[in-house]
Amino acid sequence: MNAGEQARPGVMLAVATIGFALTFWAWALLSPLGATLRDQLQLSSFEQSLLVAVPVVVGSLGRIPVGALTDRLGARRMFPAVALLTVLPVVYLGHFADSLAAYLIGGFFLGLGGTTFAIGVPFVNAWFPPARRGLALGIFGAGMGGTAISAFTTVQLTTAVRPSFPFDLVAVVLVGYSAIAWLLLRDRPDRPIATGSMVDRLRTTLRLAATWQLSFLYAVAFGGFVAFSVYLPTYLVSAYQLDRADAALRTAGFVVLAVATRPVGGWLSDHFDPVRVLVTAFGVTALLALVAGLELPLVPGATAAFLGMAAALGAGTGAVFALVTRMVPAERVGSVTGVVGAAGGLGGFFPPLVMGLVVGTTGSYLIGFLLLAVTAVVAGAATATAVRRSAAASAA
């Protein structure tokens, strides 16, 4: 193998990760504006939660067909196509949305930006050997840091330039990325190509026990990350009376730490048992959720609890996809990733809605944090038992 061929996997990983980050940036544009849109459109707490959650659920469910299409068509076609199509709702939201209904429609189609995860995982999986897939997929998964880009910049650019500017910027960047991806991305020539209809492949995927087990684990790990990235700005404003810009920046810190620890979770899974990594991550999450529920002073207590959860959830997401590559046949990685990725996004859809309803009814956030702790404990127990047995059987 010559030097150029040796460098190719790294180039492919870099281009895919950048694309994932940019489309996630688009996918997360509405979340930092939640409090602003609440005042502008006079929304209830539930309506505000629904507005920022719609792109999450659509982007999650959309991963199922996108993952299946990627198994057949490859990432070289899918990445540029999805990036270009995402430009349409971005422009619509920036210039034409002016009511709750309009923002819900735009948010629905903005969900397309959240589907690229199901494109990148099978693509990266094909380019790297098994011993390096955990780290490679963890690096690719760090593209979820696009959420942090949105958290750091959206409110600030809206205030400093004009309300439509963040949307205009994202649209231009996505168009540029589409051209670069078409020129640089190459599917691995010997990658396994799925056969049969999409419906048949999805049916086969849903028959795999690993699909359901990994979906549950990712719903808790990645879903927890998404839920916090969506709802934390609102929580910090309501519970600690922070201004919106400060809350957005603190949320970005949470996101950055979760993103940074995702490759760490993949690396640990390459060198140790990914089941053990996941059990530890879920245990830490449960403990710190209980601490956060006490509503300690923001500094240092609550900040330490939230950052600790970010690190644990980030490592957990990396470990889940290290398990995917061990438990799933190569030609089904895209389809399984689509279902697992959908479960992760749906895991992030419901907690903000539940929190909005609970807070509106009781005025307290405690119940929401208790539910998170219980869910993490259940996930850890399932990992230590059923998932451990399935992973061992796959390796046999």
C-alpha cells in the first residue's frame, strides 16, 4: 500500500466528520433561539419545547431510510445530496417563518440535517479495520459538535448582525461543503453493497436482537445528550436566572465536553471491553442526575454535575457504536445505524417535552432528573446482562 492509499482513510474520515458537524449545525439552529421565539411568538412552555424538538424527531426517524439508502447508494452520493437539501429549510426559517405553524413546518424539514449520522457510520466503518473502528467512529461522532457551533454562535450572530444571518451563513457553508464532498468523497471499492428492497432490508434489520438492544442503549446515551443540548438553555434561564446568551454559552460547554469524550469512549472500547465502558458511563450518569436534581448552586455544584454527565454520555455514545461494529454484519451496518440513530434522536425528543409538562404542572425539575437516573440504571443493568451475552455470542 503506497502513502496516498494509506492517507485515504484519514481524508475520508475528515471529510465525513466535517459534513456531519455542518449538517448538525443546521439541525440545531432552532434550539438556542427557543427562549427568543417563546417571547416573540408568545408560546407556552410546551409549545416552546415542541418547536425545538420537532427537528430532533424528524432527523431521528429520517435516519432509518437514509441509512438503508446509504447501504445501497454509498456516502459519496448521499452526503452532498442531504447537505444540499438541508439548505432549503434553513433559508425558509431564516427569511419566511413568522408564526408557530411556519416554524414547525420549517423545523420538520430541518430535521433532514440530522440524518447524516446514518450516512457516515457505514462509510467510516468500511474504511477502517476492526481494531481501529471504535476510535474512528468516535472521531466521526464528534461531528455532533455542530450543536456546539450553533450554541456558541446563533444567539450572538442574531443580536450582532441580523436575525437571518446565522441561517444565511449555514446555507452558504452547506452549499460549499456539498461541492467539496462530491469532489473528495469516495466509497471504498470493496465495500459490501446491500441487496434486496429497502422494505426487505429493514424487516431483516428489525429481526436482529442487536438492533433493539443497541437502539435502547443509544436512546439513553445519545438521547440524554440531545435532550440536554436542547433543553439546558431553557433550564438555566428558568432555574438560575441567567441571560440567554450566558445560558447558550454554558450549554455549548456541555456539548463540547460530550463531543470531546465520544472519541475517548471509542478508544477505550478498542482497548477494553465496550460493555464495561457503557456500564460505567450509565452509572456515572445516574449518580450525577440525582445530584443535579438537588438544584445546588450553579457554581460549583450544578456545573460539576452537568459537565460530569456530559463526559459520561459522550463516552457512552462512542462505546455504543464500537459495539455496533462488533455485533452487526458489515453489509447491514447502515441499516442498523439508521434504526439505532433514530432511537438515539427519539431518546432526545421526549425528555424536553416531559420536562416542559412537569415544570408547567409542578414548578419543579426534580421529577425529570429522577426519571433520568432511573433510566440510566436500567440501561446499565441491561448492558451488563443481555447485551454482554449478545456481544459474546457475536464474537464467538
